[in-house]
Amino acid sequence: AAFISIQAFPALLDLPQDLEVSAVSCGSRHTAVVTRGGELYTWGWGKYGQLGHGNNISSDQARRVEHLVAEGLRAEEVVCGPWTTYVRV
């Protein structure tokens, strides 16, 4: 099982390629951001598939949701619930 750190305070996060964030949302144990280019990145606890990577693997590193890219979809807005993530494309 992967170790996922839980931080009760703000922390800097390095996104790939110095991407500009246009929206962010936090769930109970995961976070999602939408970039100005319409990409979605998620990280945190993924037990219920809420990270959108097609599995239930957790990650401390922000990862791009490749399914949206493969489908040619542009993320416009994201809202995280306690164990869910909703994306408007």
C-alpha cells in the first residue's frame, strides 16, 4: 500500500511544465486542479477512483487525467466532493 501524507497546512506543489492553474477544488483527502490549457490534474487518496486515473491508486504527486486528453476533452471546471470529483468539460 502506498503511503499518502496528510497535511493540515498549505504546502507548495510543483506542477509539471510550470502549468498555470485556473481552478482548484479539495475533497476530504484529494485535490484537483484545472489548468488554463484545459488539463485536469489530481492527487491524494484514490480508494474510490476519485482521482480519475482508471484505478484506485493514491498518489502524493499531481498526475494529469489522461482519459480527458485521449477523448479530446477540455476541462473547464472541477468540484471535489468528500470521495468524488466532478468535472465540467
